[in-house]
Amino acid sequence: MLTFCGAMVCGAFAETAAIASDATFRADVSEVRVSFSTTDENDRVVDTVLPSDFAIVDQDMVVRDFRSFIRSEYSQLDVVVLVDTSESITPRFQQELAKVLEIIHRTGGVPEESFSIVSFNDVKPVVVCEGNCGKLKLDEQFLIVKSGGLTPLYDSMVFASRMLGRVDDQHTRKILVLFSDGADTISLKSFTEAMDSALENDVAIYSVDVSREPHAARGTMALRSFSANTGGRYFPVEAGTGKIIDAILEDFHATYTVAYKLPNRAAGFHQVRILPTHNLSLQFHCRHGYYYPSNSGN
Amino acid sequence: MRRFLLLVTILAILPIMLLAENRTQEEGTIVRMRMTDCIAPHRAFMSTMSGAAGQLPGELCPEYVLVTDKVVYVIIGKSSDQIVPLAETTRFHFQNNEVLIRVDDARKESHFHVKEMTLRPQWERYQQFAEAAEAMTAAHHHLEGATLVNAQQ
């Protein structure tokens, strides 16, 4: 997509740069690819979507003519669970997290090596497990992490996004499950940098809000924004494990990719939205944009 | 007597015909959409036409460019949730200087302020200029990149 369009454009230029030592080739990036999932008014995933059901708004241009429209060819998931383990938060979701891990493993589709847990509650994020999470006991693992009052949320998100971005495979859907209240107290990175890092690395953020007042807190708005802009979803922790897992797996199986002609070559961030053409109760979840490089040639 | 009856009939039918004329559905296609500052209600049409639009900072409303055969309208919703389906064809009509669009089977029609009106040929000319300018900018970037590569060799 240039929902995962970012991947497409960046990929094209990475290839150009690799060859550049001997000769210079210029690729004409003229196509945007966007992957998305769809939900109805009850927040249930819509399995079958037609091209006539939606239009794309790229910057402010409405696009209805698509070059292609196919089911996404994701064959596997790559999941990082990012956990805020500061003292005030941990007891409230540890049980939910344990269930998430258990169900993900039981459901399948996530090979052992594609599953990691990262926690943060000090100045830096800590990799709790990477590729061997199934063998660990959560209680013991989280005791290893020192208790502290600091919350480097944005730094940890950048860290986790880069971790997921190491695998450059179009067939892998990269998921960041974020257990947090959305608050950040010490990061060197900003909110925008955390968002950009997720977009650059094609990461969809599924945030689980563990704050006490989920509808008022500023952190809640931040979590909603992360999810909405990356094509993930937002849940209050009360929604329960089942709903979170269902959403991740349903999105994984019911994702479409649409390709369209690049509407304009303005360098910089192109905002993308998918909007319905007739049924206004449909909601389309996709990344909210991509970067078009300034030296892309014509 | 017959002439008098004819006159009365015409006088009776005329307002209905005028009303019907006024409510004639028009068709157009939405080609652009963005969220922008809402316009204060009392400053809508006249003030925007005079170039002194009163905007409500902070609140964002949807703005659409609606292209018809002869005229291109820029219309703006009155609230953030006035989303119009982006179908190929949008049917609308005018009432009190506002564009009214019925969304699906909704009971009420959505009211939109008219922010701009342009004759279509004029709008198309402007689009051509904009596209040409964009192509020149892209070509300029391309040349800059090529110069840089040459300089490095």
C-alpha cells in the first residue's frame, strides 16, 4: 500500500541506491499501493469489499480509478508487544497480556521467531524476549525489569518499530501491540517521530489503553491517533483479550491492497484517507499517508 | 371568462413551477475533499464571496470541490461529521444560497455553504496551469538530482 505505499516507494529507492556505485538508475515511482481493512457500524470486520465501495483521498484529490484491487498477500504476522511496566500500570493489565500471548500462540499464524516482547519503565526500552517468548513465564520476566517512574513511550515505540522494520518482506504484516496509558515522561523522541517511525517501517499499531479514564485522558487521544494513523485499532483494556486478538487476526485475513496512479508529485507527506462511496457506516482502516521523496525524478 | 380562468390558472401554477425549478436536482462529481476551518454561519455565502470569510478556528469541516457540466462549486459543511459519500455522481440542489445533498436514505438533507463558484472552463484552465507548474517543479528536482550525480562523478 502506499498505505503500505511507504514500503513501495522506499523499496524502489533503496534498490536505486544499491546499484548507484556503478551507474545511476532512476525509477519513476508513479503508483501508490494502499492496504486496508474494513469494519461496519458494529466494528465487525467486513470480509468482502468491492472497488465501488470506496474512494481514496490522496492529499485532497479524490481517486476512484484503481490500477489494481486484490486481497493482500500477507502470509505471516510479525508481532512486537510493547508494554509499559511502570508501577502504576503493570498490575492492571498483566493478566490481559498473559491471555494475549496465550491466545496468539494457540491461534497460530505467528511463528515463534516472529514474536517479541519489549517493556519500558526506565530511560530505555528492554527486550524481554525475542523469538523465544513462548517458553517464558511472564511473571518472572517482568520481575527482571526494574520498577521505575519514568515512561519513555515514544523512544520505545521508535525502538519497536525499527525492530519490526528489520524484516523487509511485503508478505509479512507488522504489528505493534501497545499496552500503555499513552503518557510519556522522558523520551528524547517526539510524538511525531514515534508516528513517523511506525509509518516508515509499515507498522500497524494496536493500542490497548490501560488508563483509568479512557475517554478523557490526553494519553488516550495519543493512543487513538497512533492506531488510526497506522491502520491499527484502539481498545480500552476492558474490551478484553478476545476482541483484541480477533481484530488482529481478522484484519490479517481480510486485508485488501489497492493500487492507483500517483495523483501528484509534490514532495513530502501525502495524506491518504479511504472513504465510502455509498455506505457511510463502513470504516476503512489504513495508514494515513506516505512520504514522496523530493528527488524522485519524472 | 375563459381568459380570466386561464390567467388564474397560470398565476396559481407559476409559483409551483418556480419552486420546482428551484428544487431541480443537479448532478456533479466530487473531485477533491479536505478538512478545513469551519465557516461561521452568519458569514457564509456573502462574506466568502467577498473574500472575507469568517472562520471558526479549531473546528474542522469537510470541504468538497463539486464539478458540474458548467460550474464548479467549492462547498463546505457546517460541522465535522457532514461527510458525503464519494460516489461518481452526487445529486444536489440549491436552497437559500446553500447546496443541499441527501445522503442515501437519510431523512434530512445536508446543508453546505457555497464557498466558491467558478465557471468550468475557467477552472479547467487553472487546473492545467497547476499541473504544468507541478510538472516543471518535478523536472527541476530531476535536473537538480542529475547535476548532483554528475558533480559527484
